[in-house]
Amino acid sequence: MQALDFNPPLLKPRLNDSHKGSFGHVLALGGDHGFGGAIIMAAEAALISGAGMVSLGTRSQHTTAALTRCPEVMAIGLESGEQFDTIFRNPNALILGPGLGQSEWSHGVFERSLMATKAMVIDADALNLLAQSEISLARENWVLTPHPAEAGRLLGVATLEVQADRLAAAQKLQNKFGGVVVLKGSRTLVVDSDNAFCCELGNPAMSTAGMGDVLSGIIGGLLAQDLSSMQAAKLAVWAHAKAGDLAARALGRHLRATEIFPFSRHLW
């Protein structure tokens, strides 16, 4: 297993004639009733990671909050199937799961999203819906980002079993679902069919709600910029943890998830 490190980060320089279309378009999907903040944080993180455009598909009740928090995000209230046909047309990367919930609406968003062939991040309740699915699903252009409990549900084992051998669990997930697996936690692992990387950065101040949503947004933003699934996952995990370390040194022993945003900007 290799240590995860970037010095310097491997993003291409921005040319003078660049425009918003040069850096991809992310669609973030989630935010059922009562969970709107998660997908808003993911969408904002995608912008901060360098995506040229970010759309947000969520419950209609959350669009005002999204536009107030981050007016650069194109927020759309999702309530009908016809809207899906429109919003899936232009983005080249998806973030699916933060705040998605497990309602009838959630299942509809999940099932429609999996019909897309675009690169995507599967996080949070999208992982729980994937674990419940009776259809065998595997694809190479997605990144799964489970914490240990979600990994256990995907594998049908207890969380303690996942934690007892995190590398083996991550490899089993990759064998089952394909793509890239990011097993979150202390010493986050990034695994594909050929390689395994371990992130030595990060700290306990990051043990707070929303940190995983921010990570999924960063991965999605990098996928939109034409990085491969492994490149996007590796760089996102490293930058997320590095920004968390910088934020903890500046702000103290506990952080809000969005407080790492200013510390991530110079890493790109």
C-alpha cells in the first residue's frame, strides 16, 4: 500500500483563453426534506475545487437556502420526471447522495441517476440505497465514498469487521462494485483494481457532520475537470485532509465542515 501525497498537486494550469466551459459542469443531487444542507455543501465544494459550473437538484424547499448560501450554484427544485430529462443533459459529472434520504422521492432520484453514463460520486444515502438494491451494480467510472458503517452495509457485515481489516474491506467493495473506493476514516484508503493508497493526513478536528459531503463535492468537481476516477479521488482525499490540518492549526480543536474551504483554495 502506497502513501498518498501530492507535491505539487497535479492540476493543469489555466490558460488565458479559458472560460467556464473549460472546467466542466457538475450536477449535485440530494437533499430530501430536512437534509438540504448536505447537498448544498457538496455543491459549494465542487465549485471551490475548480468546476466551471455546478447545478444542484434538490427538494424545491431548499433552493432558496442554496441560492442564499452560494448564488453561483444553479439550484433546481426537483419534483417531476420531466425535470430529470432537462438537468441531465449538460453536466459531465454527478454527485449523488448527500442528504438524499430514503423516501420515495429519494429512490426516484437514485434510480434515474444510475441511468446516466456519466462519471459520478456515490455518497451517503446513495450508498445505503445501493446496499438495498436487488440489482447487481458495478461500473468503472464511479467513486464510492463510504464510512465504515456504510461499507459494512454494502458488504453485509458489521462495522467492526470493516475496521478490523480496512484494506481488505475496501478491496472487497472494489471487487463487488468496480470503480474506485474511498473508505473514509482515520487513514482514509483509496483503492481501485490495481492500487491502494493510504492518506496519512487529517485530524480529529474533522470529526464533524458535513466533512464527508464536502469531500464528495471536491471529488465531483475534479471529475468534471476530466481527471480519472483514481486521479480525482486521490487528489480530493489529499487536499481535503491537508486543508483540514491547516484549518485545525488555525482555528482549534473542532471545525465546521465548511471552515476548510478557505484553506483548500491555494492547494489547487
